[in-house]
Amino acid sequence: MQFRLGPILPVLLGLISAQAALGVMTPLIPLLLLQVGASSAAIGAVASAYYLGFLGGALSCDRVVMRVGHIRAFAVFAAIAADAALLLVFAGAAWQVGVLRLAIGFASSGLFLVVESWLNDRADSATRGRSFGAYLVASWGASALGPLALNVVRPAPIIFVLVGLLFATAVLPLALTQQANPAVRPQAHFALGRLYRVSPVGVACCLASGLINGAYYSLVPVFLERSGYGAGSVAAYISTAMVAGLLVQYPVGMLSDRFGRRPVMVAAVAGALLMTLAIGLAAGVSFIAISALGFLFAGMTAPLYGLGAGQTNDRMERGDYVAASGGLLFIWSLGSSVSPSAAGLVMGRVGPIGLFGYLAVVLIALGLFTGARMLQREEVPRAQRRPFMPAAEAPLRHSELASRAARARDRHFWNSLLHRRRRESTE
């Protein structure tokens, strides 16, 4: 089947606008909270609120999509995100920002659910790779451009008006399309315990990806600001890291397809650990130097989710891949939800450098666990490895996680009905 961009262009344009909005908020919210004297622990808790909303949305937003269709659901989620962003203009306390970030996380999860469902519906096995590649470039590219707004204007609450406008603008491409809503298809279930038994290293790597990237992108603006770098430098640093994440995905994937997931995983962890120590010790050096270190760190850690997913898929039957992705996303989401709060508490106790102490502990644990498993279990032969699938800065397979939630609700409904019928028959 010939690849055509037209059927997926509306959702990609909407995604670009929404991701640009999220990119602006990545450095803006920590910098504004620092201006009002918020602690590192409070800033970490606010970041965790976003990921909790993100996870909650992945488990429930499918109800809205099934009720009103993809296009209307996208408009609903964009409106919620825009409203919350505009209310951030008036939020003064950290808890108020946290509540609104929770709402934005929920809405963002719904937006990505619509985008992924649309892409999956419009692609087949021959075009899915190119569709995903376009998705990857749009996601990383917009996320990298968003923070650069802080190089044009100083951090101020009024910038949330721009964020709200970007979320509202995301509605337009889908609202104007003449294409029909995709169908919502159920997916198979794959238990988390079974997932771990199939690939302990794959599960551990996806969890570590959430623990690392959730904390890093949420709190590195705090580290940089307290190390003497200005808002413009913080924004450029985040953008540089996003570019690194985009550039390394396919080279790392090719290496892992050739040499194996776990050897590449150990190499990435070792490189990331080295960069962690270097950045922690290099606070206050020239911006170019610390940006180069951040670029390398992001390049080492961005592919971790893809490596973990690839390691898991190599040991599965082909038909179980989609079901397993929902479980891996759930594990990543749990790590992302707790990591900013945990790292924020460490930073509150030992100072800004505590972020890199936290990251070093997670990286060392993942490296040791992976190394131990390599001694216990042989690598999957090269001919049996599934092709590497790169991940966006957040692995955006919400459609699969949402289908898990729908199946859980369906099982609960039928079990309740069966229990009630049995009770009535015995009365």
C-alpha cells in the first residue's frame, strides 16, 4: 500500500500544536515556581501531578472517544487543556499549579489517545513504520521548538495565554477535516506478572526510563536555574536535549538489532551514568559545555524505553506485541508519576546536585540488574529479534493502555451481572 500523508496530516498538525504547548510548559512552570519560592520537593510534586493525570487519562479517556468519536473527543481534551493553561495565569500557590497540571496531564493523555488511534486506523503493516516516523518527528520537533519561546520573552504567567492558544489551535485541523472518525477496536490483554516473567530486563528498562526521564525533564530546569543559568539558557538546554532524543533513536535501534538489546542497553546506561556525573560536577561552566553534556545524556537515555520494549517483544509471540505494549506503558507511567516527587525530595535535602545523585542510583540499579540477567540468560538470536521501534519523549501508546481499562470495566460489569443472577436464582 502506498504511503499517503493526507489521511494522517490533520492529527499530525494538531499534535504539533499541542506538543509545542507542552514544550513551553516544561521549563516555564519550574522557573515560575522558583520565582515564588517553591521548594524542590513542591516542584517535583507538581511535575508528578502531570504524570498522574496522564496515567488517569490513559485509563479513562477512551470512554469519551467511544461516546462522541475521535474528532469531538479531541476538541474536548484540547478545550480542557486550554482552560487549565489559561487558569495557570492566576495560579499563585504550588498546589493550585499542581491541580491544573493534573488536568493538563489528563487532557494530554486524551489527545494522544486520539492521535494514536487515528494513526493505527489509517495505516497498515506496509505503511505503519512511515506513519510512526512522521509521528516521531512531529512529536520531538514540536517539543524541541516549544521551550524556545522563553528566549523571546522572560518567564511570566502571561505566557500561559500562548500555551492556551496553542492548545485551542490544535483543534482546527481535525475540526476542518472531511475524514470520518476511526473505529475503536479492542485489544488483547497481557498481565503484568506474565510480562515480567517473559522479560525481566525489558520491564525493568521501561520502568527505569520513566524514573529517569520523568525526573530529569521536570527538574533539570531547577538545577540549571540554581546553578546560575538564565531562563533562555534553560529553554535552549531543554530544546537541545529533545533534538538529541530524536537523532539517536534510529542509530541506537540499528545497533540493538545487530548486537542485541542488552549489550546496547548496558552501553547506554554506562554512558548516561558518566554524563550524569559530568553534569553534576560541571555546574557553573560555560553554557555550551553543559549543553553538550546534556545533549549526550539525553541521547543515552531517550532510547531506553524503545530498548526495553524491543527486549520484551523479542521474547514474545508476534500476536502478543500490541497487548504487551499497554503493560509496558503502564509500568513507564508509574515510574514517571513517582520520579519527580522522589527526585525533588532528594534535591530538597542535598541541594540541586541531588537530581543527579538520584539519576545515578537509578542508572546503577538498571545496569547491575541487566548485567546480572545477561549472565543468567542468553541473548535472543539476531534472526529472531523484532525490528526496533523508537519511542517519542513519552512513549505514546495510550490507545493500548486505554483498551486495557475498557476491558477491565467490561469484566467488572459481566462479573457483577453474573453474581447478581446467581444470587437471584438462589433466593
